[in-house]
Amino acid sequence: MIVIKFIYCIINLHKNILVMKTLWKIFILIPLFSVSQEITYTKQHFLTLDSINNQIIFQIKDSLHFIDIESLNIITTKKVNTSNLLDYSIVKKDSSLLFLEKQGGSILKLDSNDSLKKIDNSNINKFFIDNFNFVRKDTLFKHGGYGYWLQSNFLTYYDESTKQWEIYPIAQNSKVPRSVDSHIGITWNNSYSFFGGASLNENGYRIRNKKNKEVWSFNFISKKWSLMGKFKAQNLYPAYAVFSNKSDLYLMDQTNQLHKIDFLNNTLTKYRRKPILYDFYETNPFYYNDFIYYINNKGKVSKVSLEEITNDIEHISEFYFNTNRILTSIIILIIISLSLYFGVLIYRKNNKLQKLQFLPNGITYKKKFIELDSLAISILKNVIKKEMEFSMVYELVSKEHLSKIQNDRNRNEIIAHINFKLKELTNTKSDFLIVSKSKFDKRYKTLSVNKSDYSKFI
């Protein structure tokens, strides 16, 4: 009996422990449920301006917080049924919120159940990774991006009639920009400009490790791309934060130094650091009505006047090297060099035509030709180099089976034949080769060139 009571107590105790554990779990979960109803800020978030409703759209992984642009108070929060809302960029077009897939071409809208619904007919998956998108005259554009070991240099737009992404047409005589992704872009006046980013290294492995140092601009009127030059300040990319105002692009580098790029006038303005810039969290601030709206390091939306952070200029310089100017200078230099080179060639050619040109079988002068045998050519070349003794000429022309008198006659005939031919070729009356007594020994004769009449020919 005692044993049965003991067992009964043990069973009741076990039940009580289970009940206590259950109550403890409920007790723990109650505050968790209450916290989930509050707004939780994380380090992954984006800001979008809704200028029509004077609101800021604060985008986190699963929700959209609509914030009053004046008071910065939260008006309402909308939880979106999606796996990760941060996979999309929000664009305010007309009165609609559009969600652009960051890596692909899908465009979605919120339906009545706060779920994202695809509204386009495109089937582009993971080909627009790290592209730059913008809106121009109510048209959505994407530029660059990469995917599947390929990189794009296309400017694409969303065609409302076909509900697909199409390549934006460019002029036939337009330059073609380099392919790029992760770049910085801006639309201003009738142009779109970009710089920085990564390009594919085509040498061996197709790796995105080549930094783009070029500044390109596309004009929507002429539909032409232009290479503006190469930007000088390499610390501008990668940027910590970027926002724009008309043709001015404000960029904060990794040291929280603020710069302004004026694409219209090609200037780079560097401002002195302000303490408030260290409060900027690495995200996408925007400019609106003289204020910069940003997320601070506590994950809250803040604002600061543009004048407050730009009222102390440290330095103004040129943003990019003017490629056209450099090319023009190079072209002028090349033209001058070629002119000098061809001038020297022409001079040498003309000068060469005024001289006797020795060939293996004769001599040319001003496109005229006389035929001479190798023996005569050999005598002429030796005499032109230096004065020859008559005995050396004799050795060149003499033949063993002939007598001395016959060899002397042959020598004199060859000299006379050379003189005759050269007088005919140069239209000169005097002999080219002259025989005279040696300067060292009057008993000997020498053969030399008549330099007084023929120096201009040799």
C-alpha cells in the first residue's frame, strides 16, 4: 500500500512539473509577442522618397514603414508577404510603388493581400546583378550589371506595351561604353553619366577585378555615348554613401569625406569634414527640399540641411581628364611627327635622285640608267672612296694571256668608256675620271674623280 501511494505521488509531481514548464514557456513568449508588434530597425534597410505624399518609405526585410518627411514620425507600417523585401529596389512611378528585382528583370506590385505580384512578362533571371536603375520621364531604365559569367554594357528600358525589358537604341555612329557593374550613376538634363564599378578581366580568367576608371555619358537627344575621360580621384570609389541634386552628385568616401561632382562643369569639390557625417550609416541617403535624409548609426531616419555639410570648401579641382583634349593633342603631335618623318624621307629621296646610284649592272641618275660591267663599277667605287694608283687599275683590268701593251690599252679603253657613259648620263662635258701625276712621286700616275665638276653627283 505504501508503495502504491509513493508511485501516485511521483506521477502527480511529474504532471505538476510539466504544467510549470508549459506556464514558463507561455510566460517567456508573452513579451516576445508584444515586441513583435513594435517597429524593429535592423542594419539592412533602404530609403525611398515619396514626394507625392511627402513621405519616406523605410524598407526592411519584411516591412515598409511610411514616415512623415517633416516630423520623421512613423505614419503607418505595412508588413509584406515575401521572403526578403530587400531583394527589391523600390521605385515610385506615378502613384504606384514598383518593386524592381535587383538581380533580375521582374517588376512587382503590392496586391490587396500585401503580397508582391509580378506585372511584367520578362524572364530575365540573375543577369542584372549590381546594375544601376533609374526613372526618366516615367520610363524605367537599367544599365550594366552582370550574371552567368557575362557583363552588360546595355542601357535597357521597360516597354509598357510589351511589358518586357528592351535594349535602348543608340545612334549607329555612337561609341560603345565598357561593360560594368557596381558603378555610380546619375541622370541630369538630357544625359545619364556613370563612373567607377568593376569590369571583367578578359586576360585568362573572367574575373570582375578590373576597376573602371572611365567616365561615360549618354545623351538621350543624340542617342550617343561619349567617353568623357578618366576620373582623377581614385578614392571616390567605392563610395560610402551617394545622393544627387540635379547635375550634382554628392559622394561620401570611405573616410567620411564629402565630395561634390558637377558633371555639367566637370568639377570636383572637396568639403571639410563635419562631425555629423560620421553619423551617416552606409546606405542610400537622398536629397529633398534642401535637406539630406539618411539613416543614422542607430538605425533611425535623420535629416540635415545640405548647407550645413557643404558650407566649408576645402578644394576644387577637375573631376576627369578631358579625353577629347588629350586625344586632340596626341593627334596633333602624331601629325607633326609624321610630317617631319615624311619630310625627311622626301628630302632624302629627292637628294638621292640628285646623286649617282650604283647598281650591280650599272648606274642610275634622275631615273636614267647606263649599263656598265662589274669591272667598271668596281673601279668607280674604289676611285670615289680614295685616289687610286694607276698600277692598281692595271692589276684590275690585266689578263695573263695578254701583253703589257694590250693590257695598257684595255685599261685606257675602260677609263674612256666610263667617262663617256657618265658624261652622257649627267649631261656633263668634262671627264669623270682624270689621270694625273702622284702627289708623292711624280714618276707615278693616279686615277681620281673630277670633283670640281662631279662632286654634286657623288
